[in-house]
Amino acid sequence: MSLTDTIGADIARAMKAKDATTLTALRMLKTALTNRSIEKNKVLDDSEELQVVNAQVKQRRDSIDQFESAGRRELADKERAEIVVLEAYLPPAASDADIAAAVDAAVVSTGATSAKDMGRVMKAVMAALAGRTVDGRQVNELVRKKLG
């Protein structure tokens, strides 16, 4: 069963349960998946579907920052609830120790010595952590500290 099919079934379940938060998040996700499929003019594979889910989570995190800076706590809380729903469709997150180990290994393998090499290190770290959910900001901060 593809992610799109799973989401369709979960939308029906949320409608029956009258769970507005879940329903809203899943409808937006299904729309984003459909739009991406239309853009690419093909059915999305698993990795492309996960990219869309990640993009939706990132979009909501950005919205939370904006809502909190504007003093709109209730909207930020709504976005947090939607993130919880969306994260259920992502692979397990990489632990802090896994990320730190991947950064160390990438610095050694690329021979990076300064901030100029940050792009190569980031690419190596993200490749090493492929298949797991990783926050790019966290990786970026660790790489900066390591090369800093």
C-alpha cells in the first residue's frame, strides 16, 4: 500500500472520528502529494513521497517561528499538532549521537579543515543519514561547530 493510499484511508478514519486537526493535516498532505505528482507528470516513488512529507513538516516549523514572533500562540500550537500527525508518516528520526557520529565521519572522510568545506561535509552527512528523518538545521549547526 503506497503512502497516498494510506493517507486516503487515514483521512476516512479521521472524518469518522471527527478529528479536525488530523483531517486538516492529512488533506493538506494529500494535496501536496497530488500537486507534486502532477508537476513531475508521474506517480511518485517512496523517496519522493517522503520528501513531500518532510517539506510539509518544515513548512509548519517555519510557520511556528513566524506565529510565535507575532504573538499568535494558538496558531503555533495548531501547527505543532499538525507536525505530530505528519511525523507519523516519516521514518524514525536519527538520534543526536548518530548525527554527531555521521558529522565526525564526514569531516574525516572529506578531509575538511575549514568552513569552506562545509558543503562537501553536509552532503556526506545527509547521504550517510539517508532513510532517516534528520533536521538539516541541527546538522548544519554541528558541522559549523566542528569546522569552526
